[in-house]
Amino acid sequence: MQNYHFRLQVKWGDKKYDPRKNLLKDSGILYHSVGPLGAEYWRSWMMGQEFQIMEGHMGDYWSQVTSAIDIRAYLPEYIMNPVAHESQPFLPMGHDEEIQGFCLRSNNYENKPGEWNTLELICFENKILHIVNGHVVMVLQNSRYINDGESIPLDKGKIQLQSEATEVFYKDIAIRPLEKLPAEYTAYFEE
């Protein structure tokens, strides 16, 4: 899939399993997924980009396998992780980049436990937005992966719904193609 607006609703169940029994509930939307299943360290899903779904962390970014991307974010300092914010310049993150493949969302807009959350992923050409309950929490661009030292554009692929040893419920999953980036989001990519 390429150039689309993906939307779903998600809420947590009560059950947790090893190895997450004492950790936050965790899941994700893996997008622009390509290649074989089992490419990453869990040996479960394909290489791609991740829109994190985690308690208190809906909208974070995780690189999968050799993927990389540029995110509007504050530069990390010492042991701090980069934090997304629309006012910041785009920073390269992920495989073969100085900043490893994780970035915190700009703010926590997750609803109370037991309530449904609406997540949206907008991907148009090389521009991507992570949206949680109507709030843009991350602005990304230039999705790519590294193969034998060469950077290859990663702007299309499959969508995978992830669950990491946590009961999670999804509903109202919808996707529609885009012919252009919706006008209300173009300013996020202006320099």
C-alpha cells in the first residue's frame, strides 16, 4: 500500500503474558512492511516502520530491522531519548544513523484505561504523520531501509498489527487511498 490514510480504534484488555507480565502493555502498527516475516529480533514480523501502541506511549516511533527515517524532534542529550515536536528540525534516526531507531511522541493523548483510542497514520509520498485521538504526535519523512550499505526508499508496503504478549482489541479498521496530502497537514512539512 502507498499514499493512504489508515485509521483504527484500539483499547487494552486486562491480560498480560510473559515476558511482559511486569511491563507496560505493548502493541503497534507496522507500516511500509517489506520482505520476509520474522526479520526482527522477535522473529515475528517484517521489516518496516512502527507506530508504537504502548501504555502512555501511543504514537512513539520504532525502527524495525534496517529501517531509518527523519523525524521532527529534539536532539537527545546524554541518556535521553529524542522527543518529537513539530517545531524542531528533521533528525535522521534508525539503522546506520547516529541516533538509534526510537523517538518518543510529542505528548500523551491516550484515553483512560478501558476507553477506545483512535489512531491515524497518514502516509503520502515521503511524508508521514502519527495521530492519536486527533492530535499529531509525530511528523516523519524520508522513510528508507539499508541494504548492503545502500539507502533504499521505503514508502510503500504491507500494514501489520502487532501484539506483544498483551491483550489488545482493535475495531473500525479503515484505509483509504490519498491523491494528495490533506491540506490541514501540509504546514507540518514546510521548512
